[in-house]
Amino acid sequence: MRNRIPAVVGTVVLVAVAAAGCAGGISLRDENGTGISIDENGDISVGNGETELEISGDGEGASDGGAVVTDELINVATDGGTVVHDCGGRSANVVANGATVTLNGSCVLVTVAGSGNQVSVGSATEVNVLGSDNTVYYTSGNPVITDLGSGNTVEQGGDAAP
């Protein structure tokens, strides 16, 4: 299950980025309600037919200042907000525009989607960046870096605690 999480999360992030410009939103759900929906405001809803997880595109209504946290994953969704969280060995997704995000400690996979974000990570095994003009700093380590956008920078530095 742990190996499938990055693939599922990556798909969710790509759908979120693709839907961000779609007027009226998008819904990829089956007849039981399992799937993902993104409304015209950028609010993301993911469910399995019984349990629903909602992330507000502007950080409102989400727990912990724009971050929704599970045992294995941190999802940050904000528009211009500031979020500070301890990674605690989890993977993290940042779907934002113009945000400042600090992820202290050790992360597994960090995926940043959006534009104009500054993300500081204590350490990460892997960093994926989608979008444009994002800056990702890692305090320590030597992560595998994938940059699928333009004008992005990933380098050692930043102010996150290792």
C-alpha cells in the first residue's frame, strides 16, 4: 500500500493542476461516489463512497492552517497562505499559488504544484515540482529531483528544521 500512495497522490495532484483552469470544475467519480471532485473554486473533495476528505483551495475550512494530515501524507492547499508543519516521515503534496510552506523534519516524497510558491523542507528522499516559478529548498540530504515545469528552482538551503 505504501508504494501505491505516491502514484495515487501524483495522479490527484495532476488532476488538481489540470482542473484548476476548468470553469465549472471536474468530477471523476464512479456510481458509488468513489473518486475525486474539484469545484470551480478549486476546492478538492476525495472520497471512497463512505468517507469524504475535503481540501479548500484557499486554505479555509481545512484543518491545521491549510494542511490536511494523515498517518502517511500531508496535503497542503492554499492560495497565498503560509503553512508550517512537521513532516514526520510522511510524504507531502503542496497545491498552491504564491504560498510559503515550511515542512520541518524528514519527508519522503514532496510534490509541489502551482506557481510562485516557496517551499522549505528539512529533508526529502524525492522532490517533484510541477508548475512555474516555484522555489524549493531542502536543508539537508540529496533528494532525487524531478522538475516538470518552467522557471522552478530546487536547491539546498531554506529555513526548515532538518
